[in-house]
Amino acid sequence: MNAPAEKFPATIAGYKTFELGAFTFSRDEYFVTITWPVQGGRRQSHTISADAFLRALMRDVAWGFFYGVVNFDPVFGTRNLYGKVEFFGGRFNEHYHNNGLSYVEVFETPVAMKLIKQILADWVNSGFDPFAAPMETGDAAFGVKHGDNLAAIDRYRVPTKRMPGLEGDSPLRGDDNGYPINRAFADVPQDQPEIHAEPGFEKELHGFNLFAYLSRSDVTWNPSVTSVCKNSLFCPTTEEYILPIIHGNDRVEWFVQLSDEIMWNINDKDTGRPRARVLMKAGDVAAMPADIAHQGFSKKRSMLLVWENANPEIVKMYDSKQLPPYPVEF
């Protein structure tokens, strides 16, 4: 039986306190504190820097809990069960789990999503954008509650139905629709390819400058789909500073480094033990296996293409060992 939740004050430093099942979430000027029940009727407490927590939570909202495991840090996170979502404390940390300090609880996805959107709305201050690089937001995440930034956390994600620029899809990013060139990509050429289509195929043949497209991205570590071929998705993104989550894969992901460099820390998905450290430079290609967790570090804003397999059956194929966790045997 779960221990009853502690009673928290209604607000701390002007921020509301929230509960989801047996989890409690509170924040102050600098930190977010999460608690959950553990053996012996006690409660485990875990603390995360407020800006790191909000950046991770923003991705959980924007990605719909993403594929597999979204670790906010080595202790707390969520796991997508596709229709339901598991919140966990210490489950994928062998020290917590082996010592009876881990806890998991499963919620209907709409219930969990509603709660974390409420947290974002209350805890994100004016001037702080959880999607932006720290250099672009300063220290606005900290201090007593001051205003909000609903425009940032509710920004409309434009889903790609066809290649960007084709009729029936969203327009390419450009000055005329509010996406200026990012400060880090001022040297990226903006010229577009010439398209010469045979008569009758003008609405079917298209090309665009992907580097120019990405140079106008106003978010970091947030893949946007630019092509769909059955279950094959090309999801390019721009990266700066630290990937706000440690992503535990439930399928193989392919990474193509388009510019600059990203350093990746690779851990075992189930235990959190370090397995590798990978430096990817422009032109490098890597497969991230289905049994690892990874977190990236980019000292300069870079461009990365993530190639995803969106087959809804693939998770069962990996879980049942029908597929090995890696794509190639050498």
C-alpha cells in the first residue's frame, strides 16, 4: 500500500505544488523537488535544478512522451507505453532500484499530459523559454515566480504532411513568416535549388535547402519531421548546450551529423551504467541501439539528422528479442 503523500504548502516562492498519483512536485527559487513512496512507508526525495527540469518537461509535452524512456536525469523520468505513460523514480538507476528506493506508477496519457502542462504553465517564468539555448534565455528560470511565458510553451508545432515547401504543407521558414536566421548560423547560405519539373508534375517535384531551413530554427533539441516514407521519418534538428533528457531507446535510432560536433554519453538503458562516449563530427553516421540511453553535448549550435522508424510494432519486436538491439553485426 502506498504511503499517504506529504502535505505541502499551496505555494512555495509563488509556485504551486502538484500531485500525480503518489508523486508530488514542488519548486522554489532554484530547484524542483519530487517525492515518491518507498519501502517502509517512507518517502524518497529527489532534487533537480529548475531550468533542467523545465527543459526536460517541455520535451515530454512537445514529443507526446516520445519513444521509450525520457530520463530527466539519472533518477527521475517517464516511459511511453503508447496510450499510457509510466512515471518513475529510480527505476532505471541500479543503485536506487536495488536498494528499494525506486517507484513506478502508470497513468492514462491524457491525465498525465494535462498535469505536466499545468506545471509548465505555472513554473515557467516570463523571459524563460524551455526550448531555447541558455544563452538566449539567461537566468529567467530562477527566482520567485514572475509572470509566465505561455507563448513559448504553447507554441504551435507545424507537422509536416509533405516535404516542406510543397503545396499542402507548411511554408519554409523565412523572414516573411517570422523565423530569422539564428545567430550561430549567420554563415549558412540561404540560396534555394532551382526546380525544373515536367509539365503536370509541378506540384509533385520539389527540393529545398535543408541547411537554410535549419538555420532558422528557433528551438534546440526538438526534431521536426521533414520527410515521411511509410514508417521512415527524417527528423532534423539543431542542438546547442545539453540535450535536456537522457533518452532511453525502445528502437534503433540513426544519427547523421550535418554540421559541427556533438559529444554523446551512452549508458545502459536499464541500469544507467556508462557504456561508451562518442564524438560525432560533421559527416559522421551512428546507430543508437535499442538497449541504450544517450545524452548529447554540443558546445556550438549544430545540425543533426535523426532517422526514426515509426513502425508501431517495432517495440514488441525488440522486447521479444525478435530483433537484436543493434542494426548490424560485424
